[in-house]
Amino acid sequence: MNKPTVNSEHNFERHSERHSEQDAELAMNDGPAAFPDGPPGWPLPNEEILASLNAAYASGDWGKYHGEGIAKVERCVQKLTQQEHARLCSSGTIAVELALRAAQVEPGDEVILAGYDFPGNFRSIEACKALPVLVDVELDTLAPSAAMIQSAITPQTKAILVSHLHGGLAAMEQVAGLAKENRIMLIEDACQAPGAIVDGQPAGSWGDICVLSFGGSKLLTAGRGGAIATNHAGCIQRAKIFADRGNDAFPMSELQAAVLPCQFESLAKQNAQRQKNAALLTAALSTAFSNEQNSWAIRPLDRADSSSNLPGYYKYSMLLHPERFDAGARAECVNAIRAEGIAFDAGFRGFVRRGSRRCRKIGDLANAQLLSEFGVILHHPILLTENESSIAIIADRILRVTNAIARQAS
Ligand SMILES: *Cc1c(COP(=O)(O)O)cnc(C)c1O
């Protein structure tokens, strides 16, 4: 799926015309793929990145411990998240752990976490020898509500870790209010949503500590890398002390840092394009969902509900009908849609099945379970297309494949 080839809009156009007829055969039935060259690659070719790499070479910064690049990216992170301090590190995963350490999460403490989240977040809590306390998520935000979090608070609760996932946005205004009321540290994982607007403010600005990733598939990428940002000088200091093993144990390099500033600059424009295409996709998928009452096969889980909520679309999220699919049928859908040249996947596995020695669960985690079994996601690169017919074709193929497989199943 991660083909290095980057499809031109030209290719999408050519093939979209050929298969626009309603009765075009699906790839799963040996028809031609909607996008025979596969999904667009990531990162995209970018002259500015090439110029930045050349500049890092020319200045010699590429081979230094402390050049100008890291400080520059730290300023980008501060600006994006509206936090006063930032520290770069080697990955989003380690950034989550640094955030937990910075929040003084210690052995025996409890950290509240969604039952459906990035797998590493559970492990990072365990790395601090703290106990993950799992709460359910809402289907319209893909994150726990403040009420769900509130029901999990005990005197042992040290931190709340909340992620914006798959085009969803956590209800940060309420969650931040709750954390403040209870004097619990709030860690906001914005790895999937840099530049998103949540309750009228940037993603990453609500948490006491915010986490970003610059991993190779992410919206801002240096291949690897991550960051924390916070208004608390003490938190940055604690993260620094934890990472200091004589030198920085989890560093980002100057060479990695070199490619990021120009991406921060184009982020808002790219986010707007992704939001526009996500809205088109949601509209196309919703018509079928609302017309078919209970016989729908797939529904969008998208929350671009107002100007105060503008999601980041690292992934675009959908749900298969839980009564018309099982695990096998979901895998079949994923394969059949990928065969069309669409970057489609199952969602996270979630933590619902984790043993009670490793975590505590609040309630039945029904939605987290639903997402882990029936959630499916579209990877973001195609959402930058300027060819609206590509989005129409994707919606069409998703609907036809899922309907065909749902029918077989029932
Ligand atoms: C990708 C991701 C991370 C981890 O980032 P890496 O840089 O891949 O280690 C953490 N949280 C979320 C929500 C992510 O999507």
C-alpha cells in the first residue's frame, strides 16, 4: 500500500471516467480497480523540503547535536498548540511517556484512558508502572465524554490521557474543565490532528501537556519524531530530566527537524483541503446511511459539525453495521476496498479485551468494543486530492463493496 509512486491527478481522472458507469465490475469480482496505480503515496514530493535538506547540508547543521533546526521546530510547535514551551523527541510514542513523566505519573497511580486508543498509549502508562483505567468513547467524537471520565476518577487518578482519533475530536472544553476542577493533569494527544480546531481552539491547546507525532505516515512528518508542549515550565523540566542520560536519550535530529518548518506552514491549507474532501465523502456516505434505515452497510463517523470543530484527518473513520458483518466480513471488506486501490484499513484493536490485572474497566466499554470490531478507516493522502470525482468514486466503491459483502453475510 505504501507504494513510492505518487499518482497524478491525471491518473485519477483517466480511470474515474472509465468506471463511472453504475454497473462497473468491482475488483473483488475480477473487475478493474478504481485506482489501478494504488493510493497516492506519502509524503508527497515537495520542493521546499528538498530545499530545506539542502540548506541543512550547506550549513552543516545536519550533522550537529545542536543546530538551529530543533529550536525552529520547537517554535512551530509552540505556535501551533498555543503552549509556551515545547520539547522535541524521537517519536509520538515516547512523547506520550514523557508527558506522563512530566505529569508526575508514578507507580500505583491511575491514568484514565479511552478503551479505544492508539496501542502505545496503554503501554506508555504501563511503562510508568501506573494503571490504565479504561472508559468508553462516544461514537460521534471517538473519545470519552467528560461524564464518562468523571465516573472513573478516584483519589489515585493522576492524569487523563485523551486522543483526537480518526477525524473525531474529544470534547476538550468540558474535559479540560473537569480535569481542572479535580486538579488532575490532562494530556491531550494531538498526534492525529495537528492544526485541528476543537471547541474553537487549536488541538493541543487544551491539555496541560500536548503530544504530537512526526512519524512517517502522519500529517506532519520527519519520518520519525515527536513533541510535547505545555504552559508549565516544571513539566518541561521534568521531561528534560527524565530524558537526560548524560545526553538526550530520545532525541530528534537536526536532519529530521530540517524538513518540518515548511510543513507547519502549509498545514492549515492542507487541513482545509482534507476537511473539504472529508465533507464530500461524509455527504456521499450519509445519503445511503439515512435512506436505508436499518439496512445500511456502512456509516460515516465524522464530526465536522460547526466552525468551532474542524477535525484533523489523519484517518477518516466509518463503522460497518454490527449486525450485518462479523470479523471475517470486515477483513473481506478491507481487502476488497484495498483491491480498488484505496488505502482502507480496520481501526485499532482497542483495549476492551485486556485482562483485569493490567487495567481497570469502567462499564461495558460498548462503543470501544464496537469500534474495535466494526470500525474501518481511510488513510489521509487521498483527502488532499483536488479532483472531486476521486472522492465520489471512493464513496461509490466503499458503498458497493460493503453492501455486496453485507448481503453475502445475511
Ligand atoms: C501515531 C500516534 C502516536 C505515536 O506516534 P509515533 O510517532 O508513531 O510513535 C500516538 N498517539 C496517536 C493517537 C497516534 O496516532
